[in-house]
Amino acid sequence: MPLEMIGTLSSRWPAWIVAAWLTLAVVVGVGSPNLTRLAAEGQSKLLGREAESRRAAELVKECWPDQAYESTAVAALYRPSGLTEADRQFATDLARRFEAPGRPGVVLRVLGPTSQPEIAKRLVSADGAVSMVIVPLDAANVAPSAHEAIGWLQGQAASAMKEAPEAAGLQVLWTGDAVIGRDYMHQVQVSLDRAAVATVVLLMIVLLIVYRSFWLALVPLTTIGVSLVIARGVLAWLTLGGWRISSLVELFLVAILFGTGTDFCLFLSWRFGEHFNPRNPAGVMRMTLSRSFTPLVTSAGTIIIGLMLMGTTKFTLFATTGPSVALGLAITLVATLTLTPALLVLLARFRPRCFEGFTAASNGYWEAVGRTVMARPLRSWALTMAAMIPLVVVGLRTHFVMDLLSEMPPESSSAQSLSLVLSKFDPGMTAPLTIVLESDRVDLTSSEGLALIDDVSRLLSHQRRHQEVRSATQPLGSPEPLNRARLASRLGEVDQGFQQLADGGTQLQKGLNEGAAKLRAALWLERKTGLNITGGAAAGAPERPAPPPPEPPSDDAVSQGLKTAADAVMWSQGVPATWNVASLRSGFNQLILEGAAQGARQRAPKTSGLFDAAVRLVGGAPAKPPAASTSTPPPPQPPKPGETLLSELTRAAEGAGKIALGAERAHREVSGILSDPLGRRALNRLLITPETVKENPELLKSFAAYITPDGRHARIDVTLTDRVFSNGAMDQVETLRRRLDDYLGEYEGINVTASVAGANAESADVRALTHTDQVQSWFVVPIGVFLVLMIALRDPWACFNLVATMVLTYAFALGATHLVFVSLLGAEGLDWKVPYFLFVLLVAVGVDYNVFLMSRLHEETARHGFRGGIIRAIGQTGGLISSAAAITACSFASFLFSPLGSLRQLGFALVVGIAVDAVLVRPLLVPCGHWLLRRSREVLAPRYNVPSEQLRLTTVPD
């Protein structure tokens, strides 16, 4: 019923149908928002919230608002001979202009000569020829608001240059990811404009060749033009309602709608021309629609399903482009089934001679090709495969790159300015990475948290491709200022203390032993002489009456000698000046006699007084009668203070010896650990205590800059050795994430996670995400196309043959593109977007030619048998499919006029794929493969005993 209604409306009231479509196009085109601007804004949101770089960027913006930014614009002031004082003053004035109150809202701050001295110093090149003024922006590098801010900045710079004639000759060069993004989006718009013009011109040429009529060529162009205007307006309104699009949507709308939509119109007009009757164009159109509806809907549905399956990807550029173009193609299909029939009927009524080219007899070229191919289908199939396999192998082994700068033309001013900046400064300075450490429990300002930050900082510093690492523990990029707070340094001071303790203990032991020896000698003298040398009573001295006055010379000599001996004991260094050596000799002689007498008494009986009398006589004293013996023993005497002191000195000396021995042992152990490289590495950890902070108050400023007040988040800034957007920088981001996950996962005592933000981190996330989406598309798109073909053809082997040949065509086109752009033209590799869009477009868009072929093959097989039907299908669809392929190839060939290398590669690959599909795949591989699959099923099928007279009915007609 809907098909009959469409046929009736288009054939009976064609003028009203045309007027309705034109009116709708005008209303939508005038009243819809600007899709180009909306697409540019959508381009800035390519990553979802699940991307690590985006989460990290949001954390930075939340925790350190004064350090967050989306992109940067860099003004490089360059004078080859060296900056003058007037140039430096111009840089200062320029920075102040950028900081003016009337600046755009996305301008966050300005880094330049007016910044802190340590920052301003870094912004001047080592040779003094370049000074940079960096402006962080709160907008993505491809966002229109960022581009408007760059225009304002450049205007301010131009005004400042006019007002500073003394700075004449100074070059103001603009770069940074925001400026590069603006130039990139400009190149995308140039590509769109060129593609639109080139597509229309090339299609007009091809349509004139195919239709041989200018008015008939206008039919598909009018249909597609109206569909494109309406699709753009609908997408713009949907975008305001939350639909996501990217800048490539417009480009692919133009290419696919003009390519595939023109094929739909060509197929319909071709069928209309085959049965053209100028006397009844309305009836012919109704018959044409009834026969063409299924193939058209199947072909369009296959492409729409393939494009819609792009929406299953996670990368916004892919996920938004496919469904948006599918919506435009659905509108084009409706226009093809209504507007195109109406235009053809009107043209048949007023200019019937336009269809004379369709009614002319075919030259039989494609039917001859079909007969040649089907004469030996296996050989034809094998030779075609042999011709395609080499480039297929190359395509499967090709290398892909993601480098925004390599996409842009070499003469791009922002790319050239970046090359100059990279030659004067560190390559990664314009796009540093920010690593955010997030702790769930531990305060990162504590000693434990600071040790972790220092460990991570040193881990990053040891990476060869990291130019500089700045954090709370090394704010200037070097750990040297806090070396004294490291365990190795602290243990070194402890080692010095042990050494001093060992030396002091040895000296103390020596002094105590010497003092004890002197005291021991003094006590011995007291016991022997009875003199009070140490300040107490002589121990063990016999009680005797007080000595007489020292009148006899001998007594004076003894006293003088003992005094000299006491002086000798008490003095520790040198010989006292008052020593009387003669008296000392006389005193010690007297001691010898006294000692001999004492020994004799001990050997003699207790009652004998003979020896006492003898001693007294020798000494010149009268003999003393022996005392009467008594049986009562003398009472025990308390220990003298001198003896107690001697005991304590001995114990103290032993303790000092132990102290010296232990300190020496500790010194040997610690010095051994510190002298060993492994020991120093194990102890090279930071320990910051409150005393350390008191000694270094500048640490508080560093903590405030890199750690949040609550101590849950810390920031580490890393400058890479690779330039922004390069593959090396993205590889390093992936390596960095891997090592941080491994290191923090094994860190004991603290549960901390790390995330990386920055331009290179975003590029790395895009590359990883697109790789995942690419692998997913290899399975999802072919399966989806296969299911759609199954609904239309109801032949699984035929569907498998169609999908497999398109995958083979994809690999062949990829290999040819690699051969031309990489091997011959010297490109680093194929752009990362080429394999994804090439696969989806070739599998989804290219399969519609095979749908036309298979639908005709089923019709012809029913009338001419299997082999004859294949030959007839090739002959009847050869001209149509070749013309359709030429149209689609011309629409994608418009990409070759793009200034962007990625679009040129994609355009070349699509042209090669479509051409190969039209020349090799469609007339050779598909029919031969279909025949081989049918014959193989017959050979492998179980055999039954069939009567000979029925054999003809069971075999495949040939």
C-alpha cells in the first residue's frame, strides 16, 4: 500500500511533489541554525567522561583552578640577531595588554615577562633570540570560542607593534595547540568547500557522459541538493536538542549523499529508461518503482545499518559521524523514491528526447566479459585473487600514525612557528603532562605522603624521555634542595655521630683507666705509709701515737719524699717544679724498709716484737717493748671513699669501653650500608618532619602549589622530550600510565591512584579508543551488513560471498594507499582515521553495487538458468554499476583536493576501493565465487539414487 501510494503521488501529481520538496528545503535552509559552527563546537568534545585524560583534567580544574586550562596560545617574539631591550619592553607591554580587564572570558591568565622570575626566565631561549608569551585558554583547541580569543590576541599584538616603532623588525609568531587547532579547523572548512565544488563538477561531467542529457543530469543533482539542505537543517536542530556531531559530518554528508544518493537516482532512472514509454510515463514509473523498490531499500538499508553501527563505538568522532550521515541518507532515500520519480515524469512529459540514451541498444561489452569469466570460473577467480593478494598483504601490515601536525600542510604558519619554538626550547615545553595523585585516606602532606610523592617524582625523573619533573618535593625540577632530608643523608649524620661517640668513648675509657691507676697508687701509698693522701684514714695502717715533731733530719726527709710522691700521683702531665728528686728517693727507701718490716712481722710469730725493735733501731728510734697479746679482734672498718671511687671509676671505664666498642661496630655497619650502591638506593627516600619544615619554610609554598589543602590530591608536572601530538609523546604517555599503575599497585601502606592529563594524554586516549573501535568495527559492521543482506537475498552463502569480497577490497585499497603515500611519497604512515572510515564505507557503501547485481542475477537465473543467468546479470548491470561506481568514486575523489593529508589518503583509498570493486570484484570475484560456492555445495551434498529419467530435473541448469 505505501509503495502504491508513492507511485500514485509521484506519477499523477509530480509538480506538487517537486514544489513541496523545494518549499521544505527553503524553509529548513533559512530557518535552521548554523551547522558548521555547531559541528566545530562538537569537535571539541571527542572524548567521553570515561577517558582518563578528561577525568584528570576535571580534577585539575577542581583542585587547582589557577593551574587548569584547556588549550594554549603562544606568541613567540623572535629576532634572529638576539632580542634587544626594546624587544623585551615590547614583550612586557604585550603581556599587560593580554591581561587587560576587557579580555575574552576564555583567557585565563598570561605567562610572560610579568610572571614570577623563575617562570619568566624559562620563557626566554638560551640564545636570547626568542621570548614567549603563553596564554592559557578555557576552551578546547578546536572550539570557536578559542579561535575568537586568538583573533583578539593577534589584534592586540598588531596594535602594540604599531605603537612600538623601536621594536621594528621583531617577528611575532603564533603557535600553540589552540592556534594549531584553529588552523586545522580552517583546513577542514577549506576541504569541505573544495569537496562540494569538486563533487558537483565531477558528477556533472560523469552524469553528462552517462545520461547524454543536461536536463537528465540535473535530476540527481537536484534530488541530492534538496536532501542535503534538509539533512543539514534537521541535524542542526537535533544538535541543539542534544544530538552530537563533529566537523567531519558535513564533509561525509556531501560525499556520501552525492555519491550514494546519485547512485540511487541513477538506478531508478536506468530502470525507468529501460521501459521508457513517452506516451505513458506515469505508468512506466509505477512499474519502475515496483521493481526497484526492494533493491533500492535493500541497498540503502545496508548502508544505513552500516553507518548506524558506527554509533556503537565510544569515540565521538566515529559515533557521531555514522548516525548523522545515516539520517541524511534516509532523507535522501525518501527523496529518491518521491522527488526523483516526480522529476523524471515531468521531464518525460516535456523533454522525452532526454531518455533516448537509455533506449539505445547495449554494445555487449559487459555480456562478453561475463561469458569470458564464466567459461572458466575457477581460473578467473584464482587469477583475480592472485592479482589482489600482494597488496592485501601490504594492507594488513601497514603502519598508522596519529599526528595532527603531519596532517596539516607544511606551509601552515602555526606548524612552522612551532618548529622554531621547538628548536629553541625543550620540545615538550609547550604541552606538559599533569599527573594527579589521589589518596583515599592518607594525608599527602604527612611524612608518609610526601615520601610517596618523592618516590613517584624520582621514578618519573629516571625515565629517559622525561625532560623535567616538578612536584611538591622538587618544585624547581631537581631533588637537590631536599637531599639533607633523605634517609641516606640523615643516616650519614648518624654515622658521623657514631664515629664521634666511638672516639669519645675510647678517650673516656683511657682517661678513666689512667685516673683509676693513679687513685690505686695513692691508696696503696696510704696503706703503706699511713699518710692521708686521698683525704681519708689509711686503711690497714697500724695505730700508733702521733709522730713526734719533725725535728730529726731523717723524719723531715721522709715527709718531704712522701709529699713529692703524692704530688707525682696527683699530677697527670709533666714533672712538677717543686719535686725534690733526692727526697723522693729517700722517701721510697724508707718505704722499702717499712715494707720489709711489715713482711717480717707477717712471717714472725704474733708475740714477737724483735723485728719491730730492729726496725725502730734502724730508723733511729728507741726500741719499743712488745705489746701484750689480746684475743679481741679489731672491729671492721667501713670502706674508704677512695676505694669506693676507685671501684666506680673501674666500672665507668668498663662501660666507656663497651660504649666505644658498640659505637665503633655501629659505625662500621652504617658506613658499609652507605658506601654500597644498593644500600644508598634503598635509603634514598625522603623523610620530611615538622623540624624539616621549620628549617625550610619555603616548603610550605611548594606544598600549597602542588597539594590540595585537604591533602587528598597532589599534582606532578612532567615535561617530555617529544613534541606535542607526536607518536613518541603518546607512546610515552601509555608507558607512563603502565609504570605508575604497577608502582602504585605494589606500594605498601598507602592506596593512591594516578591519572594523567594534558594534550598528549588526550591524544593517547583518542588513539587507544580508536584502536578499540577499529577492532570492534571489524566484527560489528560485517555482521550487520550480512544480516541485512540475509533479509533481502535469503541466501547465506551469497551474503557471505558479498561481505568477504568487500573485506578483501578494503585490504587491497589499504595496501595500495600505503604503497603510494608511504613507500613512494615518504609519509611516516597512514593516518589513523583512514582504516576506520575506509572499512565502514567500503563494506557498507560498496556493497550496494553487489546488491544491484544479485537482485538482477536472481531475476535472470529464473529465466536463463544458473550460468546463463550470471552472464546475463553481468551484461545487464555492467553499465549501470560501472556508472554508479564512477559517480561514487568522483564524489570521494573530491577529498584529493583537501589540504589535509588524512583526507587525501582517505579519498585515494576510497577511489581505489570503488574502482577495484567495479573492475575486478563485481564482474569477476562475486559471480565466480557465487558459482563456486553453488558447485561446491552440490559436490559435497549427500548423493541419492535418482532414476536417470529424473536426473535432468535435479541438476542445476547451466
